[in-house]
Amino acid sequence: MKDRRLLMIPGPVEFTPEVLQAMSLPTTSHLAANFAEVFGQALERLREVVRAPGGQPFVVAGSGTLAMEIAAANLIEPGDRALVVNTGFFSERFVSILERYGAEVTVLTPPVVGDTPPPEAVEEALKKGPFKLMTVTQVDTSTGVLTDVRTLALLGRKYETLVVVDGVCSVAGEELWMEEWDVDLTLTASQKAIGVPPGLAIVVAGARAMEAFRKRKTPVRSYYADWANWLPVMESYEARRPIYFGTPPVNLVWALNVSLGQMLAEGLENRWARHRHLSAAFKAGLTAIGLKLVPVSLQKAAHTLTTAYYPEGIDARLLGLILEAGVIVASGRHSALGDRYFRVGHMGAVTASDILATLGAIEWALARSGYPFDVGAGLAAAERVLAG
Amino acid sequence: MKDRRLLMIPGPVEFTPEVLQAMSLPTTSHLAANFAEVFGQALERLREVVRAPGGQPFVVAGSGTLAMEIAAANLIEPGDRALVVNTGFFSERFVSILERYGAEVTVLTPPVVGDTPPPEAVEEALKKGPFKLMTVTQVDTSTGVLTDVRTLALLGRKYETLVVVDGVCSVAGEELWMEEWDVDLTLTASQKAIGVPPGLAIVVAGARAMEAFRKRKTPVRSYYADWANWLPVMESYEARRPIYFGTPPVNLVWALNVSLGQMLAEGLENRWARHRHLSAAFKAGLTAIGLKLVPVSLQKAAHTLTTAYYPEGIDARLLGLILEAGVIVASGRHSALGDRYFRVGHMGAVTASDILATLGAIEWALARSGYPFDVGAGLAAAERVLAG
């Protein structure tokens, strides 16, 4: 499928050999005792990863978009008001999904793309509530913007609004303390910092979210997303007495448990720190050779990916050259920015070697493109951070 | 995950080494050129497998239940009437899903579990229409009943009702000519006769189904199931110019293409015949030692699985002994039959060796349970069919 080229897009990413190996194990029954043990353990470990000892995890065959739909379908009833803190394409997608389920959505847009709506504006909006829920995209994969979940979640509590965190591009890569910060629902997908090939929608719901679900007056509109169908299944796997609703994606769940085990062995704090460290090195490298980041400040920049504008005179053809140099990076994904920027994912099992290889490929491609810069300066700047 | 035990449940089943190997290939970008080639080819091959040269295939991360939801969500608008030809648990699930999308559902139930509603009763019901659509479960995994899709689809055309075939436990194992028989939508999942680990919802929609979708007056209620989101994506992969909606499950799609390639190399007619042959051998073996099948006749029995009642004096503890003998089979899944029967899947890459091994394990378990029978008679009867 892929030769030795490095996959440095914001998901799917490079996976560990143990995770890939788990994918190819001869599939057993979804009701087998050893699979129940593995699925149950994965659910328990997910609670640890998002720091939600009292949370209810759901792991379902699907994508991150399905995880967003699961949140909307179970928490929204027609006419409910929702507030979307917009930091990019995926926040905007949440608007569409919430509206599909009958929500009246208020969208808070930042002054410029690359920024976040200020907390004061969020509080201002919440005052005009009540809102049933607020969505916060911890890292928007389209812009590379990091949102301060902790501060916004505090406001959510203050105004009694459920706080839903889209953690597709952040969970297991960015710091998150779901219960301590009073987050009510965290959603993610397998192929990003979780470190498993694409195919899993992952949701952890807190007590208030589950209570809001139980108090619904109308049935959930989607069948496949309905917690009424999945809750008994997740509880049964945790009890190691599996029951059936839909056939779980056995190999992906097995791989998930392997990855979660590796993650907890590394330690979440260590993992977050590794992401910060490698991100700092990569960003130092890019800026040293004159590239400008999309986020308005380093404080608002994700540690799981980097988004940067092409320098003057360079366009999206650069990606073809970077590929030629052996690294796969991603084009832009935000209508307002068009084809003026590119995205590099550095999460999950990412290493310092990956960071240097990617910077090297970018320098090589820029040099080939006639961009005037001090060749090697990016790598040197990154190495100073790595060795620092 | 699984030692050398045989997995003989009605999905997931035993997969080929090539399919399992594809699962563990280092994941590439969902937008990479070689992945677009593979996904595009898989979509083309799906058309061949269901014999629908003009069909529109959809392959989405999910389960068979999601495939059912995709059919209901895109074809049903609130108030539409639907007719469900009920042959078991999964037909009944379709009732729930259709109702979730606002359909008024009429259910046709057979005289006894193990039978199918007679075509005359279906025509009688259709006369009292019009119905927007009719669902037919080609093989209901719960009862092992095979429904005559061809005859019912003819009736569907006669009464201008869309014919939706749940082929989760039949596609690539049972004969199906989607266009020739005038079927409007076929849905399935990866882990059964398609021969790929669980995690893919698969739908092929015919021209009339796509037209009904385009003529909708109301938006599709589910976002993740909405063809408006997926149609451009599927078209783009077939054109080898991939665009993004949700990240496709790259490794599963790669494995799907491998399995579809193996299937077409075998030849669909040969594959259907192999399923009929191995099924006949297995059923001959079971009946030779006195077991009674759940379907009322061999004509109404699936070729992808066998469902049989435990003989007098034997109960579900038999499954533990069969497992001890090295084969995993499945318990019952139909409320009316309770724990009185078990299910054995024999589809996909199933071989004569698997059939004999499974019969051997069942005979061993029955002998251990004190069931009086001529030990070896089941194997001998099966071998006479296999060698015949």
C-alpha cells in the first residue's frame, strides 16, 4: 500500500508495528470470551485516556463524522438551541449536523481564520441563552487552531450548557482532563492521535450528557447512532458478557486496545509533552526558513499538526515535490484560505526522526522550487529545540 | 486473537490470508493515488458482484445495520408506506429502522418461523398499496431462511414499489442478479460472504432508487447516512480523483478490493455453486444424525448458513463442547425459538475441509453429551454429497 514514504497528514498517520499486526490477526467471533476481554479493556482504557473515570465510552464502526452525529443525535431534540465555537471547517460541519437534528444553532466566528472566538464573546453569547449545548473543536484539523477547552468548559458550567468537545484531532495528543474540566462529551476517531487505522467512531459521555439523553422527550432520530441501542452493548462488553446489536469491527477494536495499551504505558502526560516538544521543533523549523503559520499565535496552534502558508512565489505544486522527497503531507481544507496553505500531521506514534525527515523533505522541495532561503536552517532550528 | 480454532458463525467468518494481510499493510493517505485506484476498483467490482452494471455503489465505515439505515434514510420520507417481508430478526429490525424514519410499515409474517410469507400474500398486500418500498431479507441470519428475491422483485415492479434487498448474509454467497431481477437496492456488510473483517456498510442503489432519492421533498434526517454527502465521494473515487467527506477506512477498503478480486477470479456462478454444494453436504450431515433444520424445507434454507434445532435432551451447553472440539459456532437469535437451536455459518472462503471439521466437532460434542446416534454417520453423509 505504501512504500517507505512517511505519512505526515493530519490522519491517518504512521501506526506502530504492533497496531498494524493486530489488524491482520485471524478474526474471532465478536462474542468470543477473549474478544470481550479486549473490547472491555479498551473501553476501560478510553476512560483513562480522556480522564473521565465516570464517563460512558462508545466505540462504533464509523468515522469521526459519525462520532459528531452520535453526539448531536442523542443530545439534541428539535428546537434545542446550540452554540458552536467556530475555529474551522470541522466546527462548521458541526453546525450542519446539529441543524440536521433540529437544533437552532448560533455560531461564534473568530475575527480572522487562525484565531479563536475570545472567551468574552463566548460568555456574551451564553448569557443570551439558555443553550442546550455548546460545541468546542479542541483542534480543528482544517486550520490547526487549538482552542482553550478548559476556559470554555468553565463557562459552559456557569451557564448550565452541555460542553461537547470535538477531539478528533486532539484526543491522546493534546492535554484534556474531561472530568476535572467539566467537559460533558468528548468525541474522536481512531486514525489520529489514537493511533489506529480509520474506521472507529469514539465517544465518551459524561454523567450530565447521559442524563440529558435519558430525559429526552422525543426518540433519537437515527437508529445506528442511538445510545439506546449501544449502551447495553458497551455495558455488556465491560462486564465481559457480550451481547449483540451491530457486529463490532473486531480487528479494529483489537488494534485499538493495543494502541491504548501503548499509550498508557508511555503515560498520558509524557505523551502530551512529546507532542508539544515535537510540535515546537517542527514549527521552529518552518518559521526559521520564513514560513508563516496559519494560527495567529503559537498559543493558539495545535501540537498535533502544523498548518503553514506557502511562502511568496510557491503554490500547491510544492506538495508533489515533498511527496517525491518521500513524505506525504496534506493540502489545505478551508474555503477562506483556499489553496494558500498546507498541513502536516505529527501525532500518535510520531518521532523526532519523522519531524526531521519531514522538514528535510520540505526544504528539498522549496530549494527545488527556487524559493530563496538558507538551506538547512529549518533542520538546524528544529534540532536546537529537540536537543534543548 | 484466535488459535487454530475454526470460525463457523454466520459472520465474521474465516478470511483468506491475502485479505488478512491487506488489513495490516502500512496505511496510506485516503487521498493517495494508489488508494484511489484501489477504492475505485472496489466500487467497480461491487457492481459486478451484485450484477448491477448501472448501479451506484456506496462503501462506508459501519456495519450491516448502518447499511439498512442508509437505505431507509435516503428512500423514506415521513408518512411513506413500506412493506416488510418478515423472515426473522433482521426483517424485524428493518421495521424499527423504517419506522424511525417516519414510515408507516406493514409487516407480512409467515405462518411459522422458518417459512417465508407466500408470494400470494405479498401480492395481496401490495394490492392494498401503494407502498413506496418493500424490503426482502434474502437470507435472514437469525432463522437461516432463504427468500425467493426474484419472484418478490417481479411483484415489486408490477406494483411500482421499490425493492430493497437485505443481502447482509447472502451477497456473494447466494445467487443474485440485481438488474435482471429488477432489484432497486442491495445492501450488505463486509464480514459475511464478502469475506472481509467487520467494519464496512455496503449499498448498491439502482436507477429507480437514486431517482426516488433525488425527488425527495424533505432532507435526509441522518447526516452520516445521507447520499448527498457520499455520492460525490464515491463518484470521485471511481474517477480516481478522490475528494473528502469522511475518512474512508483505508485498510478495510484495501482488504475489500483484495477479496472482490479473489471472488471475481473464482467466478460468481462458481462461487454460488460452491456455497450450494457445501451447504447441501453440511445439511445432509446434520440430518443424517437426526437433527432438524429450522427452515421448513431445503428450498427455503440458505446456502450461507445452517440453522438446526438441538436434538431431544440436548441444550445450548452443546456449543461449549463444540468449541472444545475446535470450532466456534453461534447460538440462536430469534425470540420465538429461544435457545432451542444453533447456527453455523459456511460462506465466503469456506471449504469442504471446514464442513467436515465442523460436522466432526458437532458429532464429538453430541457423543460427549450422551445423544444416541450412529457416530460418523453425519460425516459419511456429507462426504457422499461432497464426492458425489
